[in-house]
Amino acid sequence: EEEAFLVSLYQFMKERHTPIERIPHLGFKQINLWKIYKAVEKLGAYELVTGRRLWKNVYDELGGSPGSTSAATCTRRHYE
């Protein structure tokens, strides 16, 4: 399932002319694209996470550093 997701994601991004050239980092850790997708899905998908301001929860789910002040914003930006 994870591999199929990643193949689909890379293809989608390539088709819209915004290919993923390198995996983004959050803090000093490379983001697991499958994990961030599943974390957002678990919380109700993008619109709900954004509307309810749950991006910090997604960051926490990914094991981010608790002291980060821009965690929510960075997590959302990378997801988008």
C-alpha cells in the first residue's frame, strides 16, 4: 500500500509539473511521505486538519521536536 501510494504521488506531482526532487525535512529529520499522509488522513483529511488547526498534532505524530515554534506552519507547507 505504501509503495503504491508513493508511486502514485510521484506520478501525480510529475504530471502537474511540480516533481518531488528531494524529500523535505522537518527539523533535522526527513519526512516520511506515507506517514504524513496517513497522519492527516487519520485526523480527517486536509480540510478538517486545516479548519481545526491540527497541523501541530500531525507534527507530533511524526515525532517532531516539542520545542519547535513553527511546527504547524512547516508541517502544513510540506504537506501542501
